[in-house]
Amino acid sequence: GSSGMSQNISSSSSQCGVLVNFSSTYAANKLICITDSKGRVIAAFKPSKKFQSIVISTSKLHLFRTYNIYVGGTITGDENCGYYTNAEYDGDGKLYTTYKQSSRAVTNGTSSGMGGMMK
């Protein structure tokens, strides 16, 4: 969704998460991929509706590690409702940002509309 009412995970959550407020709205089915510093896919998703904000929370995110968030590109793997598992990313999308998971709940970007969520 859009970013003004988006909410991150709780800072007391048992796993890490990141709220990403993009600077523009993306069309439905635009790939969002987060990779670790070695290029391994942490999470990949193609939302079924247009969006400007996502929340990524997974046990694959770890404190004090650095991650890359890409928009677009090519992904292969097992897809279920837009979410990819056993995925490999070709890295041919646009690098949106690189960030460090400095706490359980990290926010990247500023908000402006209504929110959405990613597994």
C-alpha cells in the first residue's frame, strides 16, 4: 500500500523486520527482492496491488548484518501468491537501498500515505 499509515513490526519481536517506504509508487507485480551481502535471497515478493510501502519480517534477517533491497529484475524459484521461496535473483533490477539491520525493527525511507505488509 501507500506509506502514511504503514507500521513496522514491534521492536520486541523475536525476529527482525524492516519497513521500507519507497519514494514512488510501484505497479502491481513489481518484484521486490532483499538479499544479503553475498547476494543470497532473503525475501522476494511481487505484490498483487500497487504499493509504496512494504514490511519484510523473516527469521532470515539478522541483527547487525547488511542487506540490499532491489526493485524489479528477474527471479526464479517456487512462487506462491507472489512470495518466492528457494529463490535465486539475477541481480538485474535496480538497487533501491543498502541498509544495516541495526535493531529488530528498522525503518527505511519516509512515509506519506497508507500501509501494506510483506511476509
